[in-house]
Amino acid sequence: MNLKFLETFIWVARLGSFRLAAQKLFSTQAAVSNRIAALEDELGVRLFDRDTRGATLTPRGQTLLGYAEQVLDSTQALRQAVDAGNPGRVRVGVMESVIHTWLGPFIQRIGSAYPHLELDLQADTARNLAEQLRRGQLDLILQTDPLPDEGLRNVHLASYPMAWLARTASVHGADSLAMLADQRLITFSRHSRPHQDLLGLLHAHDLRAPRLCCINSVAAMERLLAEDFGIAALPPALVDAALAAGSLCRLDVRPIPADLEMYATWRTGVGLELAASLVEVARQAVAEHASGLPEGHVLVR
């Protein structure tokens, strides 16, 4: 039985799509269809029910999936035994908040634990990272929301308490949430978790923010604050240096938006164990970063 056909079968089952499996395997949809057809002919059973929504395993296909994963698991173990110095490649997606906090320790620890690992990093919004993980384009993502999808696992890494931040001696004064809402407010990209939490907080107090600026870059938000463009809802941990230098300050306004949560999410299954092992590396990197910050900037569980 052709191992490439089995691998193709597993990825079609995981992603529920011939097209996405083709993208994942750097192949064509026609090639994937041909491999599945050949496997079905060899076994004499139909493995997938196909419709406009994608591909769903038949009962026979569900039975084969367990055996196919066992075969690939044994093959993977054999390859690792033969080539122990080449652990392979893993594609990790990170939101920008990770870049501005513990990405450095994370990469350094990976380099120490897996010196031959090919690490492919991609930065994007949490929403885009989640979609790429679902499509099989990433192996592990570090972002703000747990994903309930079957075949994915989530681990909570840390909570970053939020604060209202402004330039020291800013002209944008405020001592209440109502006064804040009248100012130009800076927050994360539209539809992100912090953006939704901010809108929810204002709505709960019957307030709206007519001048809400959604920014996809932490560096850009910090620059706008430094130029007194407005007031930001940000975790102090992301701008710790500016706070320590006194160029930015906290505003004593309550309530504040919910904490910025960070999760590691990855696809489970045969051949994907390396992504799971990097989650522990991420835990260590978060703890290292938290140890260098003022108490309360990061809550690590």
C-alpha cells in the first residue's frame, strides 16, 4: 500500500476537503483525487462522501483512518530513528503581541532544544492565524482565542491585564469611562478579541466610542500614544519600557477591558507531535518573560 496515498487520505480526513489537503501537501486537487480513487480501488470501499461542502468520512473510511495513522506513526518513528539529527520543519503562527513580549525567549529555547529544527514563523492577526491553522497551512498558532474545532487542542499560556494608557501629561484627560469614550480610543485590529471586549465594556455602560481607531500593529499603537494621538486600551506588558521611562502612563479609570489572553492551539494527530512539544517551550518562554516584568503585568497559570 502506497504510504503517500495513506498520508493524503489522512489529510483529506483531517481537513474535510480535497482542495485544502492539496494545499497542505503542495500538490494539486486532481492528484489528491487520483490518490484517493486509487486507494478506494485497492481496498474496494468508498472512503469519503463528497458534496459541495467538502468530504466526509464514510463508516469504512473512519475505520481505515485509525489504521492509517498507526502505519504513519510507525513510519515516522522509523524515520526519526534513522535520522535523529533532523527533526523536520514546523510552521508557527504568532500574533504581534507575542512578538513584543516573549517571542525572543521562545526562539532561543527552540534553538537550544531543537538545534536542527526548521522553524517557519508567520505573524498575523489571531483571526487569520486561526483560519490558516484550520486550512492546514500552520502547525501551531499562538493567539487570543481557544478554537473548538475537532482535531485541534488548546492550552492557555498566560493572561495580560489591560490598562488605559496615554502619553504622560497628555491633553486627552479623562477620569471616568464616560469621559474616555469621548476621546479618540486606540485598540487592536477590528474583530479581534480585545476590540470585541472593548466594545462590550462600553456597551455594558450604555456608551459608544465614535472615534475608535483599530490598529493591527503594537508598535504603531505605541507610536500614536507617544504623539498624543489618543488613549489606548493595551496591556502594560506590551509597552513596559515606555512606562518605565515615564513617556507613557496609566490612567486611573475604571472599569478596564478584560485581560488579553494567550493560547497555544495546534492540530493533533500522527506526525504532528513536534508542534505539541513546542507548547511546553512556549510555557517556559512566557514564564521567563513574566519574571522580568513588574508584578501583575503577566498572569501565568
